[in-house]
Amino acid sequence: LVLDSEYDQLKREILDLENKYDFLNSKFSPSKTIGFKPSKNFKKSLHRVPMLSLDNAFHENDLINFEKKITNFLSINKDSEIFYSVEPKIDGISASLTFKNGEFVKGLSRGDGKEGEDITENLKTIRDIPKKINAKYFPEEIDIRGEVFIQNSDFKNLNEKFANPRNAASGSLRQKNPDETKKIPLKFIAYTFGYEKGLAVNNQSDFLSKLDDWGFKTNPLNKLVKGIKNLMKNYQEIEKKRANIDFDIDGIVYKVNNFAMQKRLGNVANAPRWAIAHKFSSNKAVSKILDIEIQVGRTGALTPVAKIKPINIGGVIVSNATLHNEDEINRKDIRIDDTAVIERAGDVIPHILSVNKQKRSKNSKKFIFPKNCPSCGSETIKEFNNITKKVDAVRRCSSEGYYCDKISIEKLKHFVSKEAFNIDGFGKKIVENFWKLKFIKYPQDIFNLDFSEIENLEGWGKLSVQNLKYSIDQKKTISLERFIYSLGIRHIGLENAKLLSKHFVSFSEFKKLSKQNDYEDMLNIDGIGETQVNSIKSFFSNETNKQVLNELEKVLLIKDAIQNSDYGKLKNITFLVTGKLNGISRAEIKSLIEENSGKTLSSVSKKLNFLIIGEKPTKKKVDYARELKIKVIDQVEFLKMLNKTS
Ligand code: IVH
């Protein structure tokens, strides 16, 4: 028996030795015969600053909303025109290149955004990547980030069979032998940075021109634009030119140009508030609906899916299209055997735009949506949404937790997914397979698998089983926030899981919810509302869920949430804002409080330390705060607490 840490240490030593001495790198090496992943030959490495993704916009309205959110957050005039750095979005593979004292020392793939693969040697074969930069004011240390891609003209001349230039770029970047990568004419265009030390630039457009000075390639179509109307104009121009550009672009990225504004805006989950990708319109095609299937999702939602006669839409073979929900089918009167227009936009699941009623045969019948769950037979319901005061468009299986097989399978898929437990090599197919074989039914079963049984299955061998065991063992230590997210409680996505994790700090505190009735306390968490609390309540009222928690606790090490409260000036201090502030939004004050380890509450209670009041505060809140002898301060006094003046 060895400790995980010893094991990791040994593994690292062996890999290092193998890297140094070729003769050690044999197929009998422990690195290939004991719980390793030999198929993935690249070392993993953490990004010092995460690589974020971007939210998508499709229509002018999405852009208007994007800008509205920005002006709201920054609390600036709605009509103030913001400058954007406008950059065509190349559809390639992103990479992060670390330079130390001007030297290219390490290159990582994006990976999951937090951790990438070390593909330094392959990246070094790319001509566009400077290996040594002598420019005078080049930062002491910086991660330059950009896109690796293949030009369409070069792609045509490739002999390799790749479906599209993007796959070709990805495939050649992941060659084991850099000499193979070198044969492919990869290009690199730089557009942002991660960690930096000594970068003296105030905005994105200046940064882009610095990149040029330093010897990087930047996109020649980059621009500085203000006003949504002008963004739209540029979008239409580029879309027209698109076919004649020698690299694939799938949209245009807009970034708030000013770095100080970017910094204030910050991120939500893993996308910045200060940038958005304006995607190009989709591709459409006509095909026939062969059947309509009802899928049952993790939250019990019944989603109708059209099985269509396979058709090529923009280079991808499409055979499924979502029909969204019961209402959508009724509204568009979609039926089996209909001829339909199918749309595929970006990475979004294809959907049915419309059906041609003229082409319908006489005996065509209206599609009747099932009233019972196709998986477990339970009654289905449409919920009444208390906030919108409308009946939900989605019909759901009314069974609870793990009673419905389909729901359970989907819960397990969610449990192992990238943002939850992220178990390498344990994908959806394996969940389905192991489920059928009755190896798994509840999440804890994943950690109690009988590996000797798996080894006897077709397609599995000693090595692949060892790899699986290794991946599972590695994920037995998990952060509280990921853990909460992985439970798949309805309405508790990544952001809310983070809030809950911060609030409860430890698993034992979180688990107390199964005994106590004081759910109201969670309403104090700014961002958690009644919908979420009710959903958590219902989760904990289910005996199976409680059992799952108990069993998981036995096999996992759930790490306490890291509290930055040790450092911040506002440690253990709680705030609530009422009224309109001047030059700063609620959201920004909230981020400021949290950055400094304080907490924001959502109502006045004994737990509140400070009530911050702006113009026209809610009288009730102020009166109640005074009654409870809570300190009432204004914006200036608050900022003074942080030694800020404005
Ligand atoms: S900025 C801070 N700029 O888009 C936001 N990304 O969905 C993230 N991409 O993974 C990066 N062109 O692969 C940025 N000019 C550009 C880009 C760009 C293409 C890709 C990149 C990233 C993805 C985000």
C-alpha cells in the first residue's frame, strides 16, 4: 500500500526518467503497466491564470443586452459608448505560451481551462511562434495566448484524412513526435494573455499592437469599434468576406477595450463579463422526420427529439434535432414523416425551424405527447412557475431521485462530467454500459466497482482497467463546490454550488441540511432565492439522496472551501445595500465585498453588520436596521473601509 502522494511522486520520477533516457521508455515500464494513461502522452500542467471561454451572441438584441449588463454593472450612463476590440474568431485550437525573460519556455493546450497538456515541443515547430524575443519592453514573464490553426489553402494540400481544418490542427498538435507536427503548416495568431509580470499596457488594442512589435502575428481584421450599430455593420461586412478569408472563422469576438473596465467587470463562472462571441448565422438544410423520441433528462424533463434522415449540414452529419418541449411541438405542429427545415448554429444542438405542411400526406396524424414518463411510467407534470406566474413549457417525470432509471443514468452522467467529478475516461458511454450490466446505480457505486469483473468484459484489458481505476482514485479528493454541483440538485448549477460551498465551508455543515429544518438561513446568501432553497429542501427530503450522501462521505475526501477570509479587510463582516449608488453598481460592490472576504446578505437580520444606503433607500430596511442597532453607512464610508476614495 502506498499513499496517493507517494504514488504521485514516484510516477513523476519515472516519467521524468523516461523523458531523459529513451531506453527506459519501454512497453514494460511501470508507467505503461501500472495505472497510467499511456494513450495521453502529454504531461498535464496547471494554467497560472485560467483560460476562460466566451458567451455567445447571435442577434443584435444579444449585443444590446451585453452592453446593458456592462453599463449596469459599471453603473455608467446607458448611452455612454464603450470601445470594443473587435477580433474575428478563428476556429482553431487555443494555446498558452509562457515566456520567461523573452524566452519561450512552455506551451500548454487549453484542456479544461484550468489544466492543459504540455505540448511545448510541438508548439516550437510553429514558425509564427517566436522562440526568443529581444524587444526592449517585453514583460519579464508573460503567457501569450492565441489560436493555432491551418489555413484552408494548406488544408486542401494535406494528405491526411481530417474532416476539417480544425481537426487537422488539433490532431497535428497532439502528435507524439514533434517531427510529425512540423510537417503540418500550422499557424499561430495571438490575441490575449494570461499571467503577466511587467506588462505596461492599458487596453486591448494597444496590447494587440504590442504583440505585433514583439514579433507575433495578429489578425489583420482586428478593429476598434464603438456602438452596437457599428458592431453590426462590421459583422455583416466580415460575414460577406468570410468565404474569401483563408482561415475558418465562426464569429467575431468583442472585448471591452479598456483593461481597467475589464478588471472591474470580472467573470461569471468561466466566462468574462467584458467579452462576447458574436457567432455567424447557422446553416440550414431540409430533411425528413423519421420518428419523434422522448428523452428523459437528469431533472426529469421530457425532451422530444426528432430522428431525421441523416443530412450534411455545414460539414457535419446531422441525424437528431431537438424539438425543445411539448409546447414547441404543438405550436409548430410538428409530426412524424414531416419534411422539416433543420438549423445547426455553432456547437448548439441542431433544431427544427419549421415543417412543410403542404408536403404532408393525408393520413398524417398530430403528434400526441405522452402523459406518462416513457422510462418509469410515472405521471408527468407541468409545473407552475411562481416567479413568472406561468405554467412551465417543459413536462417532467414526477418521480423522485433514483426511482426512474433514465433520470438515474442521467444523474450519473452528470456526476462524472467535466465540471463535476471529471473522471478521465469515464464518459457517457461507459455510464450506460456499466448501468446495463448493473455495476452502477448510485454515484457511490463508481467508487466501489469490482475491477476484476470489468477486466473480463469485451473491449477491456488489464491496462485499460488499471487506467480506469487510476482515474477514479484520483478523483476521490474533491472540492466542496464541485461536490455540491455533482449532486445535480435542480437549480444548483456551477455558480450556485460555489455560493453554497462558500456559505457552508465544510461537507459536514452542508450535510446538516438533512437533519435541520432551518432552510431559511440560505436565503441570506445573496444569489440564492426561494426556487433554489425549495429545490434543496426537496433534495434533502428524499431518503435515497441522504443515503447517497452518507455512502459518498465514506469513500471521498471532500475538501473544505478555501476562505480568502484570512486576508481580506472585511473578514467576517456582512453587508447589505439598499438604494441607488453613485458610479458603482450593486454587482460591483458585491464583488468588492467578496474580494475582500466580506459577505453580502440579502435581507436585514441580526446577522447583518452594515447597511449601505444610497439614494432612495427602502425605508423598511433602514428602519429595521436602526431597530436592530445595525450600523448604517453610505457609499463613501464603505469605500473608506477599503481605503478607497471613489
Ligand atoms: S479571448 C477571455 N480572443 O474562442 C476570453 N478568444 O470561446 C477567451 N478565440 O478558447 C479568449 N479568437 O479558442 C479570444 N480573438 C480571440 C479569439 C478567441 C478565437 C477562441 C479561443 C477560446 C474561445 C472562447
